[in-house]
Amino acid sequence: MENQKHSENNILTDNWESQYERILPTELTDNVIELIGKEWMLITAGDKSSYNMMTASWGGMGFIWQKPSTFIFVRSHRYTYQFLQREESFTISFLGEQNRKALTICGSKSGRDTDKVNETGLTPIETPSRLMSFEEARMIIECKKMFVQELNINNLREPYKQQIIKDAYTKEDIQHQQFISEIKNIWLKK
């Protein structure tokens, strides 16, 4: 089942500037460790005709190759992965604690089998850059891929190696892909 195929009238794009304010990456005041590790992020890739989203808590933000950047990690068997491979850009959205149930659904169910938009009640929106996110997002970060590479767990070092393999890779022996992306825009909900 191709997930998240929606008619254009389900995608809210009206009055973008009345809903969101653009800030520079240097103006971001959120604690990134809290943001990603505790609030979680919703990664969305695709376009308004076909997209998918997934919750993630592995990633970060920083500065590399003279660019403000994000880095995320996605297992290759995740449905969102094929959208990330296909598209040059994607969004990372932060929905806040009030949307924890929706984030849990997006992190535990596959878009191959579930219409996550209907199940979560999230409202799709298209950013001015024509990327997908959700009206419930308090912050949307538009990202353009610069680098993709498999995260090789053989390169883990002790004393972390055995514990990380036990905690993160015994249930599924599938590696993560690392995506390093330039931050193109950050939108804060007004």
C-alpha cells in the first residue's frame, strides 16, 4: 500500500507567513539533545502526491563543510528510507509533548501498511520549498542531503561496542544509513 497519497485539497499551504516565522540556524535556542532525544523528531520525505514520515531519536545538529547541518540515522528497511533515498530534500519536524501519541504511532507503524496521517490525525502541509510537514509542528527544519553512508557497527569502540550492539542491533540485524544534510530553512510556529 503506497502510504500518504492525498488529494491536494488535504494539504494546507495557505497563509504560510501568518503561521510560521523563518529563523536562521544561529538563532535556534532549543537544546538539541532535549529536542531530539526527548521530544523526538518526525522525519518526512516525499512530495504532496506521495510521502512518508517516521519518528526518530537518533541524530543531531551542528556545523560541517561550512554549513549548518543535521545528521539523522535511518534503517534501510524503514519505509521512509526509500523516500529519503529518492528525494534530495526532506523535513525534520518537532511536534511537542502534546503530540506524543502521534509520534509513537509514526515510530512504531510502517507506512507500507498504515495510513499514518489518518491514524494520527496530523494535518499535512507543504512548506514554501514544496517539502512536506505537518501543521501541528512547532518547528520545521528543511534539509538538503549532502552525504549518505552506511553506519558500520564494526567501527564501534569499547567500552561501547558490546552494549550498543546488544541494545540496538540484536532484534534487527539491519544497519543504519547516516544522512548529513544542510539546514536550508528553520520555521517556527507563531
